[in-house]
Amino acid sequence: MIRHALLIVNPASRRGARDVHRTEAALSACGVTCDRRLTDGPGAAAALARAHGLHADAVFALGGDGTVVEAMSGLMGTGVPLGALPAGTGNLLARALGIPLDPARAARALCAGHVRTMDLAALGSGGHFAVAAGIGIDARMVEHARASLKRRLGVAGYVLIGTMATLSALWRDERFQARIWVDGAEFDCDALTVLVANVGTVLSGTITLAPGARFDDGALDVAVYAPRTLAQALRVAWRMLRGRFPNDDLTRFYRGTHIRVSTVPIRRAQADGELLSAGDFEARLLPAAGRVLIPGIG
């Protein structure tokens, strides 16, 4: 039973400042008192969760994926569950957990819900991710996603930018050589994108990243997408929409708990929508490290 909660708000998120009062009213209607704290930059959500979350029955994070994952990482080892209140652009984690996209409705559903554990991944460069990290097209998409476009179009802006980034990468032949280590086993391949996924699907199950992957299965799934032409890229997109992947050179999959990726030429990576420094990518699974609220009826 949630009686007192810490509410972490990212006022810079797409809907954070706009929906905070509605969200607090929804929590109050569920009998929950709140201690509201605002983030003021990178790392703030994790620090606030560590400093103020221990005395709460639950912590709610009102913001985008970055805010939610930061808060969850700050709560690791405390036993305090995290409720994701989607107020960003993609809200990929909230969608993966089946959380309503309206923050007030999400608050009511989570108060009526239950707690589950989920895996997290620790980055070699520091920080964590809960949904996916990627090298190639998705990193380019994050790099060129203007804040104004994301605010106006929401997730549709990401889709538009992703389509443009894919066409540009094919036109410029931006495939790269990837050397991938999965629990010590080494694989070499050409790729247009390499994803390291902690969830199997995104956008409420519309797009499959890796078949069979789940957020609590004790593994990270590596997906290599390697189309050379527009026709092949459309085939890969169709596979992602259907969730069925034939075993060929267009899509390859690996599974493990310690992933390292080196590329030639060097490509930047992103993790849950945050750009990482250029260089080798490394991630280690932290099984059942996160405790999350899952919706009930609300």
C-alpha cells in the first residue's frame, strides 16, 4: 500500500511542468501524500532518489526515459519501487511496462498495481539503461533530434527523423565493421545498426527489436541489422513490425550478459535516448536490479 511517495519531476521534459499538478491531484485522490522534488540537470534524478526515496513507500518519476532510468538506478539495492510517469517524447520504458501515457492516469494505475523486478544494464562508460542502447542509425537519430521538433511531434518526430537517418545512411553507405563480444565469444559482421536490447519490443509492442527478449529474462539481446539497399531496409522494417526474423545476413541476434562492441570506423552510441562518448561500447547485465510498479486497473 502506497501512502507516502517521493515525486521526482523533470520540468524540462515534454510534459513534466505542464502535468505535475494533475499528477499530484491523481496521487492525492489515491490517498498518497507527495514530497515533490525537481531535477536540475543530468544525474539529479538519481541523487534525489538516493537522498529522499528511502523514507517513501514508492518513488514516482515524472519525465522522459532518461529521468526514469536515472531514478531507478538511484534506488538500486534499496527495495523501494519506482513508478514511471511518462512525460517525455518516446516514453519507451513506460510503453514496455504497459503504463498509460497520460501521467495522471498512469499514477492512478500504478497506485492500484503491483511490484515486479526488472533487469538493468550498466554501461562501461558509466550510467545505466533499461530499454536499449544502439550504435549506428539510432544514435544518429538521437543526435539530430531537435528539441523543438520532439516537443511538437512527440514520438512521430523520432519516426520522421529515424526514416530520414536510415535513408541518409543507405545513400552514404554508412555501414560499418562491428566486432562484438558476447560473454567472451567474438563475432565479426558488417552492420548499419547494432542494438543491445533489454526489452523485446518498443512503442507498445508495435516494433520488435529482438524476438523473445523480455525485461526480466536475465539476458541482454544483441540485434545486428545489416541492409545494403532500400529494398532490404524495407524487408528489415517489415520483420520488425511482424516480429519474425528469418536467419540470414540482414538480421542477426546474440544473447548474453556481458556485451562489448568495437566498430571501424568509430561510431557513436546512445542509451535510452542519451548520446554516449565515441569509442568502444560495453554493457553488463544487472539482473533484477530494478523494482518497478506495474499497472493495475486505473
